[in-house]
Amino acid sequence: MRTLIQDFRYALRQLRKAPGFTLTAVSTLALGIGATTAIFTFVYDVLLRPLPYNHSEQLVVMEERVAEFRDMYPKLPVNASHFLTWQRNSHSIEAMAVLKEGTMPLGAGGHPQQVDVLSATAGIFQVLDIAPQLGRAFTARKTRSAASALYC
């Protein structure tokens, strides 16, 4: 312990003798620590933090691969008939839903804004294990007429 204290005092004396080197070393360390902290914070927020849902580790995305189209389309959205078959016959998956991203015009007048929307089938609230903030969740019976638009 005594030699460690001596070495520390010697290092401080040497740093005091060379202020240019000390400033460069401290600045480099501060920049490196700050950059590492910023990168880790970004990676954690984007990749590592769990989703804000109950049992988020059990959520999966299902895509299809068709051998004939694998060169042009390595992954395809789930086929509607396959989804319905999986939904009817699955014993290990608790709930399923289809999601489709798109845009829609919002606003009146000559220049409505295009906003991003996410269309979903009736099972989305059960999949995420959440309840709507207002109103009630939509049912499968009410969404059957709109289902064809989702599966296209």
C-alpha cells in the first residue's frame, strides 16, 4: 500500500512538471469516456432496453421464406391463409396478430399531411397484453370486413 501511494505522488509530480502533456491526457480521457457513455446510452435505448410490455421477451416476428422468390424477396409478409391456419392450429402460441405499416393523409384542404399508420388485426391487444386507453378493444367479428385490406 505504501508503494502505491508513493507511485501516485510521483505520477502527480510528473504531471505537474508537464502541463501540456497533462492537459492533452486529461482531455483525451474525458473525450473517450464521454463518447463511450454516449454510444452506450444510444445502443441501450435502441437495442438493449426491453420493450414496455409484459413478457416482451416472448414477442416474435414471423415472416415467410419462399424458395422460388428467395433471390428477389428473401423475406415476405405472412400469407393470410397461412396466418389463419397457424392461428387455428397453434397450441403453443398464446395470441397472434398481423401488423401492416403504411401512410394515410391527415388533414383537410388541398395539402393534407401524410402520416405513418400501423394497421392491426383484432388480436393485437392480446398479443401485447394491454388494454386500450379509451374505449374498448376491437373484436375479430368487427374486423373481418377490413381483414382483406390488411392481408394485401
